[in-house]
Amino acid sequence: MDDEQSTQQEDWLNSRKNRLPSFTEVLSRRTRPPVDLFMFYLFLQREGAEDILDFWLDVQQHENLCRAYFKDVRKSGRTIKDDWPQYWEYARRRGSIYGTVVGLQPNAMKRSTTSTGEMPNDQEKNATAHASDEKRGGQRSTTPGVDKEYISSASPPTAVNSPDFDPPRSTTPFSLSGRTPTLFNLKRASRAPTVIPRSAAITRMDLIASAERIFFRYLSPSGTIYLPPALRIHTFPLSSTQEPKSQSDLNMMAHIPDMFHAQKEYCFRAMEQDAFPRFLRSKAFGNLTPVSALVRLVVGLIVLWIGLAVAFALIFLDVQPKSKRFFLFIPFAFAILFLISHQYELDPILVFLGQSESTPFRTLTIREPYVKKLLLGRAIWVTTLVATCVVALTLIFWAVPGHRL
């Protein structure tokens, strides 16, 4: 069994040498810089959209908390049907993402969803953990291990379809009218996903507290993420400080484990289809941040102006010997390098050193094999282009006859 798993792990690592990672692999921390989860979070942070990833991580943790509760119940010798009859009835009728854990029959379960169906098991995570822990800068992991037993759920019953509740807004979480990229909003503070410590046995009140935190942080009227009307949750009738006693509250509590799964899937698809392709274009085909690229543009234009001024001065002062003009390649080389680096958002010198920017002017080592190969190829092309332009400019200004004014 161990040999088979080792073979599968080796095959997976070999396949990664010839392709870019998938979004599921990034979320499950199976990738290396510069296309790992930490870099994706920084990318969203620059766009002012990191709350969407925070929400996904928090709901992922909430689901893991619920899964741990169900496993604790079964380990104690009780069944979910006896311990929590309201949830058992809800899961039996509507299906649940915890079907295997709670012991539902196969015909009462639904298949795993896109965002969770390919998450790694414990052995896979241990085999790749060292790659995702490097260059984290002290960042804390907030998503515990995820089992492969996920089952999709229908939209939660608390999602109210009320288009009049909120004025029409954008169609994806990444185009909110109120969002401003952090390039122009440097005071925006990011809040890391909630960390729920487990120092005692998990209770149903812990599940309510977890869901309550998620609702008031993300989904309340003052929440931080956009959801389409059909997925919005407008109220949270339960309280983490008061145990439910009425039948209506008990029935409502049965929705807690699956409450945010549909919203989580929507955020997953939005990130996968919108932000993730742009992230790959930014990090797999370039190694500069927008601020760094802008600085290179400004510096490149200034150095080019200086180089042209010196070149025309040598021509119109008819400085001899003419070979002195060959020294113009120095300002031209810096200017063209900075300008083309801005255009391609790629610094070939950093690539040859195996570095990629994480934040402006701060770098980390490129460890993803296929990304390293892609960047090296583009760096060679950029270097060739820079050399060609520098040689052409230098020869042009060398060939022009001098004429003293």
C-alpha cells in the first residue's frame, strides 16, 4: 500500500514538471513559490479582494470543525441519528457534504464538489508540506486537513432570494464598485482568517459560534463579500451565547454544518475563473509586482533621457575620438532593460538568480519546476531583445557624423 502511494506521489510530482498547477492544488498547499497559496493571497490583497479567499478558508475550517464533531460523536459509540436527530433528518432529506462521516446511505449522498473533491489526504499533505512552508514569513496555516469524503449540498434553506433586499451590484466578487486595489489604497488592512482553537471536545455551541463569526464577518448587510441574491443569507437567528431550546431553533441549528457550502462553492468558482488565471499570468510568466514594474518604467525613462542627452551632446560637440560614443551602451542598456522589464513585468536578472518578487522589492526563491522553466525561457527572450535594442541604438549614434554647432 505504501509503495502504491509512493508511486502515485512520484507520478504526480513528475506530471507537475510539465504543466501549471490547478487551482485546487494551490488551495490545498501542494504547490511551491511563486504559485503557492501565500503568493495567491498577496495577489488578491493587491487587488483588494483577499476577503474572498479569507471566506473560503474560514468556511473550509468551519466544515472541518463540523466533521471533527461528527467523528467525535461516532468515536464515542453514539450515532448521529441519536445524538442530533434534527440534523440526521435534514441530511437524509436534502443530502449533506458530511454524508460518509455521519453514516448516510450512498443513495442519500451527492458527489464531491469541484473545490473539495481533489484535496489531499494526510499522507499527501505530509509529503508536500515542506514545499508550502517555505518563505511564509511567519504566516499561519488556517485550513486543517481535508478528507476526501465531501458531498455536494443544495443551496442552504437560509439563503433568501430577495432581489429587492440589496441594490443591483457587480456580477463577480472581484468587480465590486467599492473595491480599490491596494496599489492606490495602501492603508487597507487585511484580516487573517479566523483561527478556532480546539482545547476541549467540540460541542454544537462551538459550531454555532463558528457559523456566527462567518455570518457577521462576511455575509451580514455590512459584510465584506458579494454574493448573488439567490445565495445571500440575510439573518442568523441563533446565538452562540444561548443554547437553542425551541423546536424552530433546533431545526434551524440542523442547517449549521451545511449553511455556507453553496456560498463557498460560488467563491471557489469565482476565484478559479476570474482571479486565478490572472494570478498565473502574473507569476508564471512574470516576476515583478505592479509597483516594482512602475518604478522600472519611471527609472527607465529618466535614464533613457540622460543617455539621449549625452548622445546628442557628443554629436553636436563633435567629441573626438568617435569611439567614445561606444560608452553610450551603458545608459542605453539600463534604460532598455528597465523599459522592457516593465513591458513584460519580468526582470531577467532576477530570473537568472532564481528570484521572484512577492511584495515590491522583496523576493523569494522560485521553486516550482515548470514555472522556473517558463520564466527562464522568457528571461532569455527579454535578454536577447534588450541586447538587440542596445546594440542598435549604440551603433546608430556611433554612425551619425559629428557636427559642432
